[in-house]
Amino acid sequence: MNNEQIVNSIKSICKKHNITVTKLEETLGMSQGLISRWNKSDPSLSKIIDIAQYFNLSLDDIVGYKNFTDDKFIEKLIVQTTNGNLKWFNYNHSQENPKQYFGLSSCNICEQQEVDQYHTINNEISYFSHIGNGYISLYGTYQDNNIKNPSTILLLIQPDCNANLIKQNYSKQQLISLWLKVLYSLNEDAPDEIKAEELKNSFISEDSEKTDFNSIPYETIKTFLNNSEFKKVIEMINSREFKNLQQTFSNPEFQAALQTMSNIPKII
């Protein structure tokens, strides 16, 4: 997930619903300033779910995928990558590659002003996929190990084997969701940074007695929340009748009556 994108998306949603971020945190029992701190640390998926349920929105709305993509072509690429219909490959791991793009370094220099060259390592990485008779390519540059939040992302299309690579006019914000989908779809060919993160998550969740929502794939949670039966259960829990029933069962006099009934010998 792109943490900055999530924070900006939540702030935008709060503004649309005339509620401050501070009030949202208070209402949901979060510590003050927690959402802003997500710029520097990964948010808990359970907290994201709480926010989605509060505003009655999907997880995609909360994390900002829909807000920043807003392009049918990119959205379809994300869907096709998610369901496995679109396979991505590293340029270095395939003999059949589209043409190479060499303008990324100059773009990267323009976007990385005032960078300490003695403490920052700039990396470039690229992936491609087959579409029809041509190719689509993603290029990214990132500093140190921050591959999930690259400095530059470019999307290029090569219509056929003999054509040139055509740079598409998309911003980093529009491409970041696709970039992350591609990284997590590579499995054994995933970058070492992604493998390291998955190893950490696997170790944290190992031998855990309770369900760790952060280790559950996002698409699994999304499918579960969109299930019609689950929505019916949520509606029932939020209904006035159910809340009245909860109040009745929690009433001390009702509990005392139940205890008295349980002590009466059974009539045979």
C-alpha cells in the first residue's frame, strides 16, 4: 500500500463528509494523530476496515485506488493482474522482450533534487506484459529499498514487435496501484525487497492463535466484505431490534432471572 495515498484519501473523504480527521479518530477509538502517522508506518488493515464501515465505503475507496486511478485502461490492467490473466515479467528474466526505454534516468534526475548522493542508492527496475500483438511496460526508479513508493513510474506501450515504445501520459499517482499489484503478482520473481517483507509478515504471523488481519491478502478481505450474506449480518447487527435485544440480555435483572431459572430442578 502507498501510505501517503491512503492518508490523503482519508483526509479527502473526511472533508466530503464534513468531519475532521481528529473527530473520526475519536469516534473510532483511535489515538489522536494516528492517521497522520500512517505516512511513516503501515496502517493496520483492521483500522482501514473500521473507517470503510464508518463511511459505508469499499476498501478501494478508503485506500484511494479509485480516487487516483480514474482511468478505465489502468483499472482493467489492475483487475487483469489481480485475477492472473495478465502475467508480468522482468526484462532480465526473459529472452523475448519489448524494446528497451532509456529515458528513465534523465526523468529520475529531474524528480530527485536535493538528494544526498552519499546516503541514497537509486535503483531502476522494469517489467513487461503481453497485450494482443504488442507489449506494455512499467518502468520505475526508487531510492534505497523503498520499492513500494518509487520516485518515478512510467508506462509505455509497444503496439507490435516492430513498433517503437510509446510513452503514456500517466502520473505516478495514477500508476502506483498498478505498480504495487505487479510487484505482488511476481511470486518467485518478485524483487528482494518484496520477498523480505513477505518473510517478515510470515514470521510475525507464525504460530499465532488469533487471526492477524494484516497477513490476510487484501483481495480476500475485500471479497469477504462484499459478500451478500456478510452484509446481511452487518445490517442485522446495526438494526434497532438487535441493539434492543443486546440491551435486554445485558440488563442485570434479566441476567439474574436467567440464573434463577437455571437453578430450578428439571421436571421429569
